[in-house]
Amino acid sequence: MANKYIPMENINRRQWVKHNSFLALFLAIPESLSSFFKDKQIPTMNVQNPICITCGVQYGSASQDHCPVCEDSRQHVNVNGQQWTTLSSINKNHKNIIEKVAPNIYSIYTIPRFGIGQHAHLIISPAGNILWDCISNLDETTIELINKLGGIKAIAISHPHYYSTMLEWSRAFDHAPIYIHHSDQQWVPFKDSAVNFWEGREKVLWDNIRLVLCGGHFDGASVIHIPQHNGQLLTGDMPLVGSDLKTVTFMYSYPNYIPLSAKAIQFAKQSLDPLEYNTVYSAFGAYILEDGKKRVDFSINRYLDRIKS
């Protein structure tokens, strides 16, 4: 039976999986676009370069024997020792979901969960779409569906834990530039002209969308602010939305439960204070959908009160 096309804006996650069998997980591509995808060449990906199974970061050398990201105290090496996989293997065992979470934002995540399990977010904007953070799994279906949404003009990464296969993402979308704060350049596992290191407290992209340095979790940890739609803040995990979906927290290391200092929190507060936003989108599908700025301010003050007591 042919797939029935259901527009993304009219579907939730449960309906998506129930009504579509395109690779068991994806929306069917309407016939009007099928010839476009057949004619559009999908770039060749480095499907055999080693990817750490714990953090999901891809390295350029086939002889890579350790993962600096995981050996750092903010992450951890697999309890069974360092283990590697490849993009080819991930493609065989995992699929991506693309889910609309706001009028202009799509969450992209992998099932079954791989690596850290973060969500990337595709920001739809008139002057060009931005991919905020990356996930390791990238396949032809994901590329086709994102192209249907307008492609990717640039990639911006919040911090090194989400570098994943960012170079493959860049190459798949016409060598889209990758924006990373220069304070985190030591963690980039390759040299490539696609990587653009920005400096200072903020970088304006287009449509008044800006990258803002928060530091703390990593020296270059950043957020992205969208002034449209009553103000939107995408944070990675600096800060991270809590389980109550009403507050946020800050950590030097989440898996190892190492808190941040008052000085680091004050730096983040100085960066966030000038921004106006109603909603907050962090890395694992937890979102604050109203009064975002008020709730972040409350969370910062609560955190500072607790570490002073």
C-alpha cells in the first residue's frame, strides 16, 4: 500500500510512527518532490571514520585509539573501555526522527538512542536555516527531509559534546559553515575550512539571530537566541531544562555531577540578562514553553542561593 503523505505541521510523534512506513520512521515524500530527490545528488559521506560510541564524536583518523572528549572529566570513558563504531554501522541500526516543536523549529533525534542522546534543532529562518547542534546519525533520508524544509545554510554548535559528525553534516549541505566559539577550538578533532571560530561575547548571524557565549560547562559553551516568535533561546545544556519543565540548571559535568562555581553562573547570567525570550529549548527534548526568561532568572538565583548556603 502506498504511503499517505501527512504534512509535518499537522502531525505529532505518535501519529508519525503510526501512519508512515517510509523506513518505518519517516514521513512519506510526496510524488511532486520525488523527482527532485532522485535528481539531487547526495554527497558521499565518510561512513568508515571512527565514532566514539559513548559521546558520538567522529574522528578523522582510522587509527584513533582514544577519545579526548570522553577522557575529560566532564564526560566519561565507557565502563568496558574505549569502543568505536562507524556511520555505516549506525545507519544500519538507527533511524532519525524529525519533529516539529515550534512554528520555526524542528527537533532531530535518533532512535534507538545513540551516544549522549542529544537532540539537534533545525531553525527555519527567511535568510537561511540554521542547524543548532548535531547528532551522530546522518543518512540519505534525513538529508532529503531537511532539504524539503529548505536545507541548512549554517551549523552552530553549543559545545564539544555535540560535535558528533558535524563535518559530515556540513558536507551534506553544500559545505555549510560550522560556527564554534574559539575558546573550544582545542576540542575540534579535525582541521577543515568549514569550521569558523567566532570570538567575543556574541556573534550575529542573520535575521537578528545571534550566538551568545555563556561559558561554564565549557569555556566556549554558547546559546543561540532568536528574537522572533516572542523570543526563543536554544541552549544545548548550558543551561539545561529540568524535569519539571519550569526551571533550568547548570553543571560543569552532568554525568559526573560536578557543579559550577558562582563565578561561572554570574558570567552566564551577564550573557543571558540582555536577551528577551519566552521559550527555552535544551538538548534532550525538555522545553520551557512560557515565561522562559522569568524561569531562567529564578533558576539562576536559586542556584546561587544554594551554593552560598
